[in-house]
Amino acid sequence: MAAMEACLRRALDTVTAKVANGREQIDNVAASESALDAKLERRRAELQRAEKRLHTVQKIKPAYQGELTALETEIEQLWDQYVLRYRCVEALKHQLSVLESAQAE
């Protein structure tokens, strides 16, 4: 009978230890979860601040933006003129070569 009681006490102690260990693990998981939630919330706030900063910077017009836009427009016009003149010169060269070959015959 005493052996049976001792065996039951050991089993009870083992189960009690396992229950305590399980509760401790649950507490650790809960603590980890709350720490991760706090970290996630900090990251969200940081992302929100960064997005606000980005929008603010995008709204600000640089000091020389107007001049840059005007110069870009002028460059585009000059390029169009260059391309037109180049094509005209090439067409005239072709006509000249046709005329020279016709005169040579």
C-alpha cells in the first residue's frame, strides 16, 4: 500500500511539474507575442512617419525646378530642329548623288 502511495505521489509530482512547465511555456509565448505586437506597432508607426516624410518631400518644389523645366523644353525643341535639318541634308545628299549619276551617263 505504501509503495502504491509513493508511486501515485511520484506520478502526481510529475504531472504537477508538467502542468507548471506548460503554464510557464504559455506565459513565455504570451510575453513573446506581446513583445512582437509592440515591435510590429513601432514598425508601423515608423513606416507611417516615413511615408509622411516622403509625401512632404515630393510636394516641395526645388528652387531651380522652373528653370530646369524651361531648359528641358528648349532642348527638346532644339533636338527636333536638329533631326529635321539632318533629314533634309540627307535627302539633299541623295538627290545630289542621283543628279551626279544622271549627268555622268
